[in-house]
Amino acid sequence: MNKADFNLLLHFFLRYSSLGPAEKKRLEEDEDRLLATMLYNLVAFMIALNVDKDAVKKKVRRLLGKSHIGLLQSQQVNDLLDNLNNLVRGNISYRSVNYLQKVSDDLNFGRKKCSKIKP
């Protein structure tokens, strides 16, 4: 890890530690949503590549268990896995991660806009 990467990680850690409990909870929910979206898209990609459906279920459920994401987010991925046998290749649409920039902005600037801190 180079110095710039280390400084950026340190900045994010300090910014996160200065957040209030409500902001931390919202940020953690956003992280859960991002991870659930990534797992959902992983399933769609694996099905598009014609990977065995039982292997997809096994792998994604294992990752889902290790991720410890919230119940609502994990339920959406589990629902997809439960209905996997009824889906055909290319029939799963990918989910967008358009809220990622907002999460990044909140960590960089907080809710109030201020000058950007350079790593």
C-alpha cells in the first residue's frame, strides 16, 4: 500500500469515527445495500455464463452468510436464489449501484459541504 492509499484510508476511518450514531447506521445500511446488489449481480452474471444453478446457490449463500448483511437486503438475494430454478439464462436484469456516489460524498464531505481534504 502506498502512502496516498494509506492517507485515504486514514481519512475515511477518521471521518467515519466522527459520524453520529444515526449517520453511522445509515452508512452501514447503504453498505448492506451495496453488498446485496453486488451479490444479486453476481448471481445474474453466473447464470448468464451458464454456471450450474446448484453451484451458484451454494457459493452465493456461503458469501451471504459470511457477509452479515441486514435481513431485508439478504432476503432479496435469498428470494432470487429460491426462484433460480424458474429463471432462464439472460432473464435476470442487473441492478444499478447509482447510490454509491452519495455514500462516497457523505464520507468525503459529510452532510454539509466543505472543502475537499486531499490525501
